[in-house]
Amino acid sequence: MTEILFTNARLADGSLSDIGVAAGRIVSIAPAGAASDAARRTDIAGALLVPAFVEGHIHLDTSFYGDKWIAHKPCTNGFDVHERVAFQAENMAQAAPMAERARNQLELCVANGSLQMRSHVMVDGSVGLKSLETILKIREEYRDIIDIQLVAFPQSGILKSPGTPELLDEAVAMGADLVGGLDPASFDRDVQGHLDVVFGVANKHGVGVDIHLHDFGTLGAFTVEEICARTVALGMQGKVAISHAYGLGNLDLDAARRIGAKIAAAGVSIMTNAPGDHAFPPVALLRGEGVNVFAGSDNIRDSWWPYGDGDMLGRAMMIGYRSGFYTDEELSAAFDVVTAAGAKALGLEGYGIAVGAKADFVTLAAAHVPEAVVAVPKGRRVFRAGQLVAENGAMAR
Ligand SMILES: [Zn+2]
């Protein structure tokens, strides 16, 4: 029995459909107006109905969104991850409580249409497991509204921060879903030693891996190859992601294609947020080689940069803009990066607009997907398990 019938929904294929929902799942998709019994009806009025966005990379513990403005402090001598980590510790000491800031950021994401998320949470010798404890509670608080995967993220390195291997192990035992990493070469200066810990902990617990990799050029490419080799050796295809992978963005075409084919064969996903001032992974080339490319906001109003609005549709626009995507096919690819590709990277069950899928969707004031990507309409409704949770950028209370 259909509990709610969402009528006159424009689907991505252009059809106008009625979507039946029961027990939080889509139970029917039929041409608009086809007779159907339903206890309740919600008129979508021709708006575009798409699956909820996947926020594939965010930092819930370090954002200052909703808190007082904390002005960005540049590094003293060019970009330096160590110095940025130190600035972050200074800023966090004077910020509002983490739980409050995390709630602000989560609600921003949900209000914009993300109902699935992967968040990296700092686990290192300085904060120990305290940040993870806080974010685990927040995840529980919001479990009916958004699905959250947590990555135990060694922000201060692994080999350089004594005790971190044990903390990563404990973090997974506590409820973190994946093991993170950070620039094995440039930060810890020991690619094999760093990856031994990351993959060792992940393999012990049977969980996935998501590594921050900012290194450019051949150093970045070399690390990507090493991560792919370990993924295959441990049979972890489909469970490993590399976030940023800037090194893929400044290889020559042949080298990029060759490494793209290796990444695809290893079943490793690549996350990009299309950063503004330097090379980033060639999205179209990688997709052409069969690589799953997904996206996230990464930092929102934190010590690393002042940007970010939690809108993954806006992120699709940025990815398309920076990638030089103009055709409808290319714009649809940018949309795929923030939806289906994100779902694949996160291994989500029941994602999409299909019978049997979860009724987690967003309606947009747009005629079709390419228009939605370029216009980024703010007029939208967000439904979780068929229930309205946000409308026009604000949580429904
Ligand atoms: Zn990050």
C-alpha cells in the first residue's frame, strides 16, 4: 500500500511521473496521472526530482560555520600543512563547542539536499579520540535525517605523531567506518611505513580506506600507484578512496591515461572538490578510463579556507566550470559526480530514483539536470524516507 504519492515529478529522463513511497522506500514509478491509491499526496508540480546529493568529503569537527568569523591566516612561507595544522589548533581553542559547530554544518548540508555524507574526523596524538567521541554522538542525534560515514583521520601524520597507529585502531573499534591517511610521502616522509599502518588497521577490521593526498606531480602519482597496488593485494577493490589526488592534475596526457587505467582496475575512487588555484584530477579523462570520481565540500569556513556553503549542486557547477564542461553530456557527468558516483564510492545501498530505492530525494526548480548544474537553483525541497526535512535552504521543523 502506497503511503505517499509524489505527483507530477519531472525525472532526469524528462518524463513526468508519480512516485509512490511506503516504509521509506520507493514502491512505484508510473506516468503522471495514472490511477493509484495513496493515503497522502504531495504535488511536485513539475519540478525536477533527483536523488539526494552525496557529500563525499567534509570535516564536521573543524568548521566554524555558524560561529564567529575567524579570519584566514596565511602560512608564513608558502603553503605548509604542518603550519596549517598548528593554526587550526589555535583557532579551535577559541571556537564554539565542537558539537554546536558540527550541528550547524550538518544542517547546512541537509538544507541544501545532502542526505549521505562521509566526514573525516581528526584522530591524533593531540586530540586523541575526543573529536571522534563528539562526532559519534552527533551522528546518532541525526541518524533519522542523514547517513554519516566517519573516517579516522590522522591530521598530524601517523609516524610523526606517536601513538597514532593505536588510536586509529581504537577509533575503528569505537565506530569509525574507515581509516584515513595524510600525504604519506611529504608529511611522514615514509610512504610504505604510513600505508602499512593505514591498510593494516583497515584490513584487521575489514573496513575501507580514504586517504588525503595533496602531493603534486610524480610524488603524488607514485603514492597513488602504491595505494592502488595495496588495494589489489588485499582484495579491497571498491573500498578505497583517494581524496584530492592533486598529482593526477599535472601529468602529461599519456601518463594520466595510464595511471587512470590502473586506478580503475584497482577499483579505487578519486574525490575532488575542484579547488580554485591549482591542478586537480582531470575528471573527464579519469571517467573515460573508468575511474569513479566523486566529490565533497571538504573544508567549510575553517582554518584551511574561508569558502564553502554545503551545496553539492553548487559543487557540481564548480567541477563543471573548472573542467571546461559545456555540453549536456558533460554537465550531466558533473551531476553524476555529486550523486551516483558518490553513492558508489561510499558503497551506499538503495541509492537512486528506482523502485526499491530509499525515498531520499531532492526537488529542484529546474527543467532538467544540465540546467540544474549551471543554474544551481536555491528553490528546492529535501525529502528523507519520503518526509520533508528541508525547504528552500532551511530545515523543516
Ligand atoms: Zn579534507
